[in-house]
Amino acid sequence: MKVFVTKKIPQAGIENLLKAGFDVSIHEQSDRLSQEELIQACQDVDVLLNVGQGKLDETFFKSCAHLKGIALTSVGYDHVDLAAATEAGIPVSNTPDVLSDATADIAFLLMLAVSRKALFRANQVSSGAWADFEFTKDLGIELYGKTLGIFGLGRIGLSLARKAQAAYGMNIIYHNRNRNTEAEKRVEATYVNFDTLLRESDVLSLHTNLTPETQHRFNAEAFRRMKESAIFINTARGKIHHELDLIAALEQGEIWGAGLDVTDPEPMQADNPLLKMSSVCVFPHIGSATIETRTQMALLASNNLIAVRNGKKMPQVINDDVYRK
């Protein structure tokens, strides 16, 4: 069975595939394949291991209906037309759980970096703009005893809540479609409605999937309802916040700062006003970027394809209906 891998992955994942008897081909370059190039590359393979590529839409699945399985190296799957995949009879898997702590670490790092304007001040040093000790210039704010609001309290949000509570004694509030009673017990989190989440959060961190319901949920109206001293954190998906509205909210002082590991579009343009703001920190989508986590993601993705090769159900399938179909 042949597999195409769209970007380099940790060697453990490749060795796992080879050991299972796969013929492995890899797109070694760092550039992203166009849809036409990806479709062409898939014509001579049986399964696809997709790393950070673009949309797998109806056009893709109609052109690659022969594929026996697709393994994503991500938790999110908003770029995949699952209905089209199921119609084509192709199971699709993702990699949840293994990146929860690593992504929560980045949210925590952004929260702390923004609160102390750390990236902006570090850039002053490297650019030669740090002239002398200033007692009242570019001061940060403290997090001790503040309220952390979480939009989407799942595994990643819970990991962040535990860190924030342990380090800073932060009070935890959250908003989900459904209450997370287990998290409420573990971190004494309080379920609140969306308006209360906006009004009471000193730090508001997003940990939800991108769906039609959540796209641009954090827009001009939402930012206006937040505290002027609030910090906005997004390590989920860039389209959950409206980037122009976020820029305006920061410029107008409607919120205090923002930390982003995801942007819209990605990559962010170098002339984006956010990159010049003292209370903003932007990372290049590195939530899962540790040796340990990326290795586990590669192993989980390869194990899902090995299950396909062995005629078994993927351990982590998203479109479970495909097996009933």
C-alpha cells in the first residue's frame, strides 16, 4: 500500500509506516502544494497523510475517491469537507489529546508575555531602542487573582486553567455549548453565559473548533463588551476572531492586549499593525511545536493509516458514519 505525506514529519512516524509495509513518498520541500498538485500526487497512492495543507473539499474528494483513508496531523478539521469524504467512502482521522498540554503552554506563554509586554520590550533591546531604565514607561499588568475566561473548556482549556490557577490563583469562568461538570470540579470553574464571559474576563482565551457558529464570534461587538483592561488570547483558529475588528479594538483602547498563535490569514503579513503594538504578541502557529508532541502526532496519524492497511477501523476517526455507509 502506498502513502503520500505532504510535508516532512518526525522520523518515528515514517519508520512506523515503513515497518508496517507502506511504500512512502514525501513532499520534501517546505512550500505548500496547490490543490491541483495534491490531487495529482494522490493519483498513484492508496492513503494520504496530510500535514498542514489547504482545503480537502468536494473537488478533492471527487478527484481522489480511490483513497482508502486520510490521516490529518491536527486536531482541527475545518479544512475538510467531511460530508464529501463520507460520500466517497473515505475515513478521515485527526490527532486530539496528544497536543493539549503543549498548546495550553503556548496560551499560558502568550498570556504572560502580553501582560508584561515582553516581546515588545525584547524587540527594543535587539533594535537598539532600549536607551535607559524607565520607571513608568511601557508598564505591564499582573495576573495574580485575576479572572481567566475560557471559550471552549475542553482538554486544552482545562490544561490552561490548571496552570493559571496554580501559578496565579486565577478565578476560572467559561462558556461552552454544554457544561463541563468534570472541569468545574477540577478547577472550580464557573459556567457563565457569553455576555458574562466577555464582561468579567481579565484574560479571555479561545479553545474551540472553527465552525459556522464560531467564525468571527469575536468581532467588534464582542470586543466592545470586554473590559478595557482585558487580554484576548487565541490559540484555536484565526477565523474565530475578526482580525480588523481586533486591530480597531486595540487601537481604540477597548481592550488592553492580545496574544495570537493563529491569525487570519496565515501567515500574517509583515506590515500588519498588530506587530507594532506594545501589548500584542504573535506566534507563528506553534501550539504543538515540541519534539515530543509532534512525534506523538506523527505516530497517531501513522497508526490510523496502519489500521486502514490492516482492514480495521481507524482508532481516531472523525467521520464515523463512513463505516456504517
